[in-house]
Amino acid sequence: MGSMGKDGGNMRLMDGFDSNYRFIIVAARRARQLQSGAPTLIDTSSRKPCRIAQDEIRAGKVHWELTPEEKHAVIADPVALDVTLPEN
């Protein structure tokens, strides 16, 4: 059956993101930072970097931005995204 909802399978767009694809790209980049030893930004019982990254984004602890070139590009390269963390 799958996990399609009543809306025909469309996922709700995360606040602050222009697409669900971009949310996943940002979460993957943050997960890589966590795997490389970056400290977590939230209290969590999860040990999985991908889950922690998604939870950090939902908590508003991870910020992202498009480069100026991407804003004007027809097809933005998701590899060029900058994932930044708030300064303590």
C-alpha cells in the first residue's frame, strides 16, 4: 500500500524550504557534518545522523542559503548549498 496520504502522496513542504528535495539535501549535508564529529545542536535520544539532522532542521538550529548564482540559475546545483550553524 505505501504511505500515501489523502492528498495523493504529496508531502507537506517544510517551513523555510522551497522544496522537499532541498530539505533532504540540507539534512544530508548536516548528517555528514555530524558523522565527521560535529556536535549535535539539540538533545536527542537518536543515534542516527540523518534523523538528528532532520530534527535539528525542524528545531530551527540549522540554516541554509542559496549562493547568489543559484538564485538566478534555471537549474540550481544542490551541491553548492551552504549549510551553516548558528554561532554560540
